[in-house]
Amino acid sequence: MLVKTRAALSLADIPLFKTLPADELARLQAVLPVHEASAGEWVIEENQPGDHFFVILQGRVEIVKAAGSSEESRLGFRRAGDFIGEMGLLNQNSARTASARPVSRCRLLVVPYAEINGLLARHPALAYELARVLSERMTDGQNKTIRSLRQKNIALQKAYDELKAAQAQIIEKEKLERELQLAREIQFSILPESLPTLPGYDFGALMVPARAVGGDFYGIFPLDENRMVLVLGDVTDKGVPAALFMAQTYALLRASSNPTDTPSQILERANSLLYSMNARGLFATVIYGILTKDTGDFHYVRAGHELPILIAPDGKAQLVDSTGGLPLGIWDDPMLSENHMLIPPGGLLLLYSDGATDCSNPKQERFGDEALCRLMETFAGNIPAQAVCEKIFASLEDFQQDTPQFDDVTLLAVRNTGQFSP
């Protein structure tokens, strides 16, 4: 039951809200309800929809994955001043990715996502604080996961060497596979469950990791009623560390996407946070752009990423020559340059990771940029953008034949259908 009552812990003491002015804090203190939760009560349930998150005012809450199943695992604890359910801010209206229950009687401040959206519009500095807090949460989770997986890898290697035929080896191997599957589920939960709609445009996207988890990411989300953000990135390295850095990078880019900022300002803000927290030396190439519905203008920045491909209405495909910059996370100044292109009515834009062009066949021949352009020309016309992505990947598989996929492949396509008139 939700009851309106004054919180014992002042909102000014909660890191997430410390940048808000006193009058805004007073308003929130007055309007936000407090939920009194008993020990063992599920306040968040995995796979259920949610439109709010909680700030813990009193007590302690445990975070659980796959609750009630044989694969149930405890991801950690949150205490007074922490918040839970915040990952939904990155992909609102999606299902919860984990469950949460108090281990003692708790008092939880209920914060609707709509309230945070309003606060971000009135106080843009809150986006920076939100990105910082989410990044610290992801960094902490990354370090815990890497330590845990490293220990389990050592134990698994010993089991392989000493007890190759023993049942213990099978048990440990299955356990590691379950954890990798969990990491995959968490990674994909951050990405869009479905693509948004924009009158006059058709979107498609596809991501196929080379391993159980990968370092590629993409996003399509509205910036305002007339503009849509398109972003695609590729983290150096593969596997769990790359996947965690990928999640961190995407979260920072999503949280930093302010409607009043340019693409370079958004990437510079995200890079500043990544650079300050990047102890492993990983980096991400990114192409980030803002598509304007009325004009078809794509205003974008390339941080070390591949050139986009544009198919003109006459079916001719070409790499779009544009200035770039340095990848994110490894230099304090990535020296980004902004670019514009027009997606004309009937035109098709493709963004992709280097896994699409670097794949090779049994003769060690690389697929390459030019081959991808020629392949794109076969998709001129009214083929849906999603079908274009799927046909490209099928062609890459045919080219590789039996050669294993060695890099993640991510594709993002947008077609101007010409059905919108400004």
C-alpha cells in the first residue's frame, strides 16, 4: 500500500538529488509517496512491467535474479540512500530485469519515471548526476562480475586438468554457462525490445555477438517529437569485460542525451565519465546522430567508427565521406567533429560495426566496404529496413561458409519512405 508520509531520510542526503534546488526538493518531499515494505515482500518482480523506481529511506533490500527457480542468484544488497529499479530509466516501459525484496522492514520512496523525465527537462544537470550514479553502479557490478568469473575460470581450469572425466567438471562447466547466459540476458535487456516509430521512416536493427556476450550495442530512441537518436557502438575486445563496458557506455550515452545539446557535446560528456572510470583500458568506437523528421537531416558524430553507407533513391550506394574523431574512453579529448547528411525520400542509411566488413571466408578473404555497398544496392526499393538487416547478415554467413564468426556484427538501417510531408 502506498501512503503519503514524510521520509525519515532527507532527499538532500540522497546523492541522486543533491544537485536539485531547495524548492524542488521540498516539492518532491511533499508529493512523492512512501511505501512501507515488510521483510520478504517482493517490491520489484522480474519480467513484470514497471513505471517507477524506489529510493531506500530505511532498511536493506536484496537484488535477486531468476527468483524461485533452480537458477536463482543473489546479485547484491542495497541500503538506505541507494535506489532500486533504476535500469528501467534507460528503456522505459520494458520488463524488470531482476527482483527485489527487503531483508528487514523498509521504507521506500516511490519515484515515477515520469517524475524523473520532468526533472531532467527542468534541471539538465540531473542527467549528469544520474549518468554518474548509474555508471558507478555498473562499474561496481563489472568489478564484482569480473572477479567472480576469474575465480570460477581458475576453478574450472583446474577441474579440466585434474578431473576431465569427473562429474565435478560437468557441474562447474554448466554453472559457468548459466552465468554467461545470465550476462547475455542482462546485456540484451539494456537494448531496445522493439524499435520506435517515426512518421515517414522505417527502422531496422540486428545484433549477433560472436560469443555468448559481446561488445557491440545500438539504440534508437526519441529526443523530442521531431527528432530521433540513432547510435551504434563497438567496444574493443570481446566477452564479458567488453559486454560490461558496452552496457556502461550505452547507459552514459542514453543518460547524456539532452535535447538542447549537439551530438559532439553529448559524446564529450559521456567520454569524460568513461575516461575517469576506465581502469581496464577499453574503448568504444561510436557513431551517434540525430535524425530530424521534417527534413531528413542526420546530424552525427563519428568517434573512430566506420563510415555510414547511404543508398540514394536511384539505388546507388556509397560510403558517406565525413570527418571523425577518436574512440571514447581512452583519451580525455576525443577531438570530435560534427557532420550532416540528408536521407532523401526513398533513401536508405546503414550504420554497422566492423564485424560486418571484417568477416572472412575460408580463403582468409575479407568481405570489405565495397562489397557491402554493392550488396546494399540490391536492397533498393521498398524492402523493409528490418528485412535489409536480416538479408545482409544472411549474405555474410554465406560468404563465411564454415568459417566461425570472430567478431560481433551489428546493423542499424533507416529508410525515408517519403510518406511524410513537412
